[in-house]
Amino acid sequence: MASAQRYLNKVVIVTGGSKGIGRGIVKVFVENGAKVVFCARGAEDGQSLESTLNKEGPGSCLFVSCDVSKDGDIKRLIDVTVERFGQIDCLVNNAGWHPPHKSTDETTAEEFRDLLNLNLISYFLASKYALPYLRKTQGNIINVSSLVASIGQKDAAPYVATKGAIIAITKAMAVDESRYQVRVNCISPGNVMTPLWEELASKTENSSVTIKEGENAQLIGRMGTEAESGLAALFLAADATFCTGIDLFLSGGAELNYGFKSQIP
């Protein structure tokens, strides 16, 4: 079916692709005929997803174990992709982490530096190493940021800062790479039900109440799905050929309308 081959034989790299939003992105690209190389630190989840998706097709995927906080691992991910497939059409920078909520007073400089390295510098380095190949194919980069970069979030200043910087670097690279016809765009998800969301909820007093509050934060009255995240990425890669430097909200309208906000006792 032609409709299910929107990225046929294109080569896509997805960082942090073994679970959550990354898994949704890998799955949608494979479903649309792409050859996907994805990485994560946890080999078991990655190999399991690789095996499942290769059986389902119609595209294919290859899992590479990689820690994006290490420069050498990122370079190896790009090298493996080019050795195997000879080209890169799309890079999806997705790997990152949301630490447990912590006040500024409790956060150390070292924690902030580590998060910058994981959430931001890894995006810069993956882009830097992939760009020579993306320029040849006039490909594109998709950076996964977060809605909180635009609206803020309580007790998460370092995380919000890393995600805000991702939107800024997207725009800067869109300017630089336009001369090569390489598009650079960004997705800002709001509440998407992922293993990380569940894990953070489990650390609260009542996880089911926390999840319900998460659902109620959207005008649509539910959280987003991994599949919807994948479809947003596919849209930017395959369809949005006149878009560069944009930040696509994937939020169910969470940023709209007033809500109970005051923290004044």
C-alpha cells in the first residue's frame, strides 16, 4: 500500500529509540518503509524492539548500543549507519532524561552539567557528525524538546533550560544548514504516556491521581501516545518540506486556557 510507504528506503537515525517517544518514532518510520538505526543504553529493550519490528516491516531497523553522553559512542552510531546503509536522510535527536523534580536550592552544579551534556550537547554532537551526510541527501534533523521549554515547569529549572536550548539550537542550525537545503525542526511534546512518565508518577504519593491530573492537563482530556509522537516526526521528515526552524507543539492544547496556577498560600 503506497499510503504506508511515506519514507520508503530512507535512512533514519533515532537516539533513545528503545522506549517511550523514541520507540513510537522508530515504529512509525519502520511502518513507512524506512531503514532505521536506533540507539539506547539498555541493550535488552533495544534488541527486543529490533527483533519485533523486523518481523513486522515493511521497513527495517538496526539497534546499536550507545550512551549519548559519550562523544565516541555518538560518532560510532553515525559511522555504523553510514557503513551499513551508505547515507543518512533524517536524524531524530530524542535521547534525554527528566530528573525527579527538585528545587533550585537542592540542585547541584554537577547535576546541571550532567543534564546539559545528556540532553543538549548530545544533540549538538549527533547533528555535527551526521550533517556531512545529511547535506548530501538534502535530509533533515528533528530535535525532540518539550512543551515545558515554552511554558515552564515547577522544580525542574535545569531540565527546562536544556529543553529551551534545544529549541534555540534548532533555529540556529536551521539558519546555518539552509544553504545545503537541510531542514532542522523541533517537536515539543506535552504529556505523552511513556515508561518515564509512569516512573515519575510512581514516585508521587498517589500515582493514579498523578496520572489522572496528567490526563486532565490537556484540552483533549487525555495524554498523547507514542504512536502520535511518531506520526509528528514522520510529518516533519516526509511532508513538511517547506518547514524549517519550527517548533511543533504536540500537546493536546495543554498550554491553552487558564488553570489553577497560584502557588501563593
